[in-house]
Amino acid sequence: MKLITIITAYNVTLTTGEKTNFRQQQCTVSSLHQQRSQQVSALPCRQFILDLQAWLETLIKSNYKIILTMDANST
């Protein structure tokens, strides 16, 4: 039996403006860093990659096969 996980992902674009997806996620990430007393800048684009990587590594260690499709908004 093979375990397969299909993942679709979207990484926000670095944009300005108070009501953009980037700004909303930046506020959320900043709040989480403050709660954990972490002195790092809140960059949702970077946090997305770190979180996705950690999750993928966990799945791979559990013998899942991965199909990943993504709008990374990056080259």
C-alpha cells in the first residue's frame, strides 16, 4: 500500500497595502513571533517555505509520496 499526499500551495506576493494577502499574513506571522518572544522579521513568503519544507519532511519520513503543485510567486 502506498500513501500519497496531493498538496496545492500558494505563496503570497511581496506587495504593499493594508488589505493585501501579504499584509494579512505578515500580521499573523508577526503576532506568532511576538507570542514566542522571537526577534525575527515577519516575512510570510519565507515562513511559507519553511513551514512547507517542515511538513514535507514529516510526510516523507512517514513514507508518504508527495505530489506538490504550487504558485510560488518566485523564480
